[in-house]
Amino acid sequence: MNALPRPPESAVALAQALFYLATGLWPLFDLASFEAVTGPKTDDWLVVTVGLMIAVVGTALLVGALRRQVGLELRVLAVGSALALLFIDLRYVLGGRIGAVYLLDALAEAALVLAWLRARRPAKPAPSEPTPPVVTP
């Protein structure tokens, strides 16, 4: 395993990958507990389909994070997915279509977007020592 520190973008990609894999695969393995937390659904096939799509995004993020190669394409996928899920969560919670528990997911998605923005900031340079004045005789 590589002992070098993980770049900030790789760390965010890894966190989002693990979150998306867990939440995406949950309804596939235990739909009953998923619905107990999130509320009953009318189309189980659609819940599983969306879950698998989220897990695929998580898998792509995991590959990039483990390879420590987070290019523009992966950033667009990561931030775009988080923004899309945030939008859906807010729209349908506020519209009364889905339960307020989805506000927790909205909070997680917003945190992911902010983490990506923060990871893109250039590192602040270390303060340099002032150069002593040159004294000439």
C-alpha cells in the first residue's frame, strides 16, 4: 500500500464512494429495513435501480480514489451526482412527497459538495521568513 498522504480530492472521492456504495446497495440487500427508515415505496424495482446506479457512481469514485487519480471527469461525476441528489431530496421533501429523513441525505450531499470545493483550493504557501536587509559598507 502507498504510504504517501492521500491528496485531498482522493480523500473526498473515497468518502463519497463509501457513502454511495453503502446507501446504494442497502435497498438491494435489505429493502425492508431501507423502507423502514425511508418510508414505504410503491415501485421496488425503481428503488433497486436507483440504488444500483448510485452504487455504480460510488464504484467509479472508489477506483479513482484508490488510484489517486481524480481528474475532471470524476469531479464532474462526483459533484454532479451530489447536486442532483441534493436537489431531489429538497424538492420532494418540501413538496411532501418523501419523508423528512431525506433531509439527512440532503445534508450529506451538501457536505460532499462543500468538501469537493474545499479540496480544489490551492494549499496556502507556508509563510516565508523575511529576508534580512543587505547592509553595504
